[in-house]
Amino acid sequence: MHQTVKRLQQSYPLVFEHRSPIIRAIDRDGTTLYRVIIGPYLEADIAASYCTLMQQGGEVCFPTEFDRVDLRVDLEAKTKEE
């Protein structure tokens, strides 16, 4: 899991800048996915722009509302067992 986060941080440094991701493992149909939560962002447009950037790089990403005020970016990264 840490290799995936490291890869994402290296590939998208602006998205992760000054933010520590929250990582949650999710089991979906026998496959472990890791949800990487990054944020908050002050503007919805910023989160949407970062998601667009990561989607262009092949990541699954969507901006979501977080705690009714802040915005975050959710990434789901499929990884191999480490």
C-alpha cells in the first residue's frame, strides 16, 4: 500500500502538497482497493481540477464533500499484495 501512495505523491505532487493522505483498505469483490483521501481544499473547483489531472493519468478519482464544509479528493488505487 505504501508503494502506491508514494507513487501517487511522486506523480501528483501538487495534489498532495502540504497534505497527509488518509488511507483506507476496501474489499470489493475479492479485490483489495485502497481509498486515499486527500484534503481539504477550499474550493470545489480545485478538487475537481486535481481529479481531472489524475483521471488523465489513469487514476479513479472524484471530489466529494467532507464534513459538510471541506472538500477532499478520493482516489481508489488497486494494488498487489505487499
